[in-house]
Amino acid sequence: MRRSPLRTPLAVLRERLGLTQEEMGKLIEPNLKRPTIQKIELGHLDLTEDNAAKFSSATGVWAEWLLDGKPRKQMLAAPQYWPVNEDGGQTPAGWDKGLFDSIQAYRAIAEDPDRQRYLQERNRDAYSINLCGEWFGVLAAARDKGEQDTAEYFLGRFIGEMKERFGYDPKAKRYIE
């Protein structure tokens, strides 16, 4: 089989992943055939926004990079994988195959019926932890405005209402020393 001339970002991505054109198509849908991938890679067929989004979801590469048609530009990870910088914004990050491998592992776990319950519980816990972490940002902003006491008062009231409504497990409480 002849190597792709790497004319498009999709061709570069596929080569970096070490996949055949057939395998690349199957990443996003079972019926996306090799000739379609070949036509996109050769520039004879445009990659649709829908398929770019699907490839982004399956690989972690930024859909905008796939769509801009410039294969020599740095491959960027999708924005949801960009690190958050000190001012709360995000810094674009390069894509690597490790991100793809992590996404594929996550997808495999998600498709395994025996692991779905575990995965749902783990995601729920992660979401809850992230939600609780939002309070640190609120309290920091209140401190900067000189209103930390007021924010802590409202947070204490809110937590009291939550305990009253849902109960409380003191063994699950975390302490900072």
C-alpha cells in the first residue's frame, strides 16, 4: 500500500496514530469507508464539520486544526484538554498520541457493560469534587472584594440547608490541617 502524501491534517493525524484508512473511518462510524478517507486525505473531498467534530471526539485533536487544511501547523489538542493558566484562561496545548490512547481507553471502559456502573459513580464523584472546588474561586473573589465573611456566612447557610434536605455523613468529611 502506498503512503499518503500527507496533504491534509487528517492524513497527518492518521499517520501519527499508525492507523489504516479503513481503521481511521471506523473510529467515527462503522460505515465510513476507506475510499472516503482517501479522498479527504488527497484533498478531493472536504472534511465536513460534523466528521471533524467526530474525529476530534475520538482522538482528542482540535477540530479547528483538522478543518483549517494546513497539515504543517502544530497539531493542537481539543480545547477541553488545554491547561488552565493562572488567570483562569486556557493555553493551547499540543496534541500527542498519549491523549488518543487515554480517550480510547475511556471509550472502551464506557462500552463495557460491566464497568458502566463503576464509571458512572467515578464520574459523579469527580463532578461533585469539581463542583465543591468552585467554592474556592467564589471565596477568593469575595476575599478580594473584602467580603469573605459574608461569602462564608452564605456558604455555611447553604451547607446547613443541604444537610437538612439530604442528610450528612460525618465519615466522608475532609479536613485540612
